[in-house]
Amino acid sequence: MIPREARLHQPGIKTPRVTVGHMDDERPDLAELEPSELESVVTALGADRFHARQIFRWLHRRGRERFDGMTDLSRHLRARLDETCTITTPVVTSRERSSDGTQKFLFTLGDGRTIESVFIPDTPALTLCVSTQVGCAMQCGFCLTGQMGLARHLTAGEIAGQVRVLARELELQDTRFNIVLMGMGEPLHNYDATMKALRILAAPDGLALTPKRVTLSTVGLLPAMARLSEETWIPNLAVSLHATTDRIRHELIPTSRQQRLSDLITACRRFPLKHRDRITFEYVLLDGINDTAADARRLARLLRGLRAKVNLLPLNEAPGIPFSRPSDEQVERFARSLARSGVTVSVRKSRGRDIRAACGQLIVDGGPRAGSAPRARSAQEQ
């Protein structure tokens, strides 16, 4: 078993100190608590522990954020909760709708910082794409969020809060939906808060999400992947690969320079999978960079023997991203080459591009830093 100290460290990635707007309020924030923690708060007030389940249901299943609306609690208990506890909730400050039905939500947090989340209505399921950080430290050159840098991690309550607010706003509280941790941030870089948020979302008295309805996307932080493999509640895993050689991957994802592709694939081979489960490998196609016939052959060799599927994502172009989207014909050739090699492959349809809600387009607080995106060598320079 990997020691906890080793599992938390990822070379080359700086982690900021977390500061949030409600830190001066010393009252327990019930939005940050798992059911057992909420029970401790409730019993400390002298109330029976079953009231914790009632509060958890009001908050996470029904989306109620004020104690005076929790009508199956006594007036006395509601007054005590109002005096001694707080509930912090991300606030929707704008909502945009794409021509394809996708919706993008801008949330303002307790410290005034902002994040974005996306609702995709037919993928074919209903899907919520949520953020785990304000910005991102991974510096992916094809992603606007990566060009922001990392402002801070989100708390567990802020991650889970996006889901409960979206479920309420979209009237999904009694409807099955999926969650993808593919918004702003690298989920495994914010490991503890991300996993606590998933436990909150999985609680039976809340939204009761199952692992099959949640997908966690990562660039492949190896210590955190090893830690994730030991969890009892493991979401679907999606690995952002994006290259078939170390040279190109290190240029596209500068924080990956401390690892080799072979090490990442080895970690994926060791990752526990249930019957019929597969690891998804995400691959952004960049014209002339990673979309050649040689890349397709190398990708098929890398994944040989793995229970895997490849999700091809033709680049969503945007100002500040120094790459181009391949032609539809080139995307089709790449996909067919993988399929002929026995790889399960799909081409993701871009959703919400007209409102900058597509993969790699989420950015807040003024846009990308000038000159921050690394330029990868072309396939001809390999």
C-alpha cells in the first residue's frame, strides 16, 4: 500500500492555499458535511440523530437552502440550526443556452470567484459537467481553463453544490442523470475534496448517485490514481491521453513531464475494473500534431490488451489556443484506423460551441494569459 504522504505528492504541480469567502464564519457549514458528520452536529445540539437524515434530504435531494423551509423539523430545532449553523451554496449568476440545447451556468462562490458548469441534455443521457477547481494547474495547451492557471481548489461542498443547484434549476431531482468531472480543474489534483463530494452525492438520503453514473476525468496523476484504485466507491475513469509519444505529450501537457506514457499505461492496466467496465481514453485531435496515421498505429499498440475505449475529440478552436481542428475527413481516417486495429472508438460530437461551453472552452476572470500556451512540435518534427 502506498503511504499517504507519497500518494498526495505530484512533482511539478504547485498547490495554492485554499481561501473561501465564508472562512470568517466559524459555524459549521452543513453543505460541507457527509451524513455521519451531520449527525455529530445535530446530536451536539441535543437533537435526535434521525433529524440529520431529514436535513440532508432537504439540502441535497430537494435543494432547500434555508432552515425555515425544512418543515418536518420543529420550530425550535430550526431556530437553533439558524443560530449555530450555516449552509453555503454556489449562486447562479448567468445562464446561457446553446442552439443544440446545451446550457452553461456561471456560479459565483463565497469569496467572489467564479466557475462554470454545463448541462448537456441528450448524450444520450442527461449529463451535468461540473468543476473541481477555480482554474487548473495542468497547463494543457489546447484548453482555455489550463491557460487560466490555478486560483484555488473547490471545497467538497462547492463541488457537490453545483450538482444540487443544477438539479434544482433543471428540475432533475426525481430524474436519473449522469455527472462528469470534466469542467474546470483536475479532479485528482483536488483529491480529498473531490472524493468527499462524491460521497455526499452518493449518500442514499441525497441524490444517491451510483459509480456507474459518475465519470472522473484526469490527465493521469499517478500517485492519486493509485489512491483512487483503493477506494470502495470508484467512479468511471477517463484518462486524458492526447498523444502517443512522450515528447508531444510533455509539450501539450507540461505537468506530465515527470512521467512517461508507459508508466501511465501501466497504471491503467493495474486499475481495478468491474465486469464489463472499461477505461475511457480521451484524445483531442490537433491538426498536424497528433492526428497522423503513425499516431493511430502507436495508439492502438499502447492500448493493446487493455479493456478500453477511445473517445476522439476534434479540437474546439478558440482565440488563445494555438492549434487547429483537423478536417472531418482526417478525423474519420484516424477513427477508422483505430477500429481496424480492434480499438473501440467513438468521435465525440462537440456540444455548446456557440456559447463556449464545449470541452476545453471553459474560462472565467478575463480570459487566457497572453503567450501562456505551449506550442507543440508538429508530427513532421517528431
